[in-house]
Amino acid sequence: MPRISALVLSLLVPLGASAQETGKEALNASETSIIQPAGESELSEFHWIARPVIVFADSPQDPRFIEQIEYLSAEEDMLRERDVIVLTDTDPDARAPIRMQLRPRGFMLVLVDKDGNVELRKPMPWTVRELTRSIDKMPNRQREIDERRQSN
């Protein structure tokens, strides 16, 4: 359990440079984790740049939050390939902009497409496989796949 807590805390503490990155910068920094605290970020920062996956919990010790972060950390490459940025928010008292917009209750996983539409809300952790299957069915992702095929 201490290893898991250390992992979660290391993901929640923003690095100096990554705390200032937004949108495209955060997505392209391959040496930087795609899992970052939501902080004062707004969903509009990622419009047409990335697919935000937001993980909410009332505490960083929530077992569902820990499980979700472990799932996402284990398969970052699959998420990065789909332009996913993971934002975490475990402080309901901070009233961050994304929390105010999406209004979670306890643990919640939210998937937002590049066009800004909320595509998925789940009250339980999802594996990366489940997430990527949902992403791959989205019209915007289908278009990206087609464009990639045509350019090859």
C-alpha cells in the first residue's frame, strides 16, 4: 500500500515545467507523464488538441482513484497514441474550473472528445482497453485513422 500511495502522490505533485504546460505542449512532451493535476485548467485549453480524460475523487486515497491511476499509468503509450491527456482532481473543496463544469459526485471518470463534447461518464474505474475502444469508435478518431491511412 505505501508504494501505491507514493505512486499516486508522485502523479499529483506537478513538476515545475509541466505545471506550466497546457494543451499541445503537455501532449507532445513524451518524457512527461500524460497524467497531470487538473489545477486551474479548463477544458477549452484542449479543444481540437487532445482528448481529456478527467479522473475525479474526493480524496487521493480513494481506492477507485488509485486503481484508475494504476490502469492509466500502465498503458500511457496507448493513450498518447490517441491524443489523450489525463487530468486528476481529488480536492472537491478547491472548486477547480473543470470540477465546476462537470460536477462529479465522488469518484468519476469522464472522457471528453477533441470537439469538447463529454462522451463518457463512469462511476467506476475503466481499463485502458475499455477507454481506447470507446475512443476508437468516436467519429473524430475514425477521421484521424482514415487520414493516417491516406497519408501512408
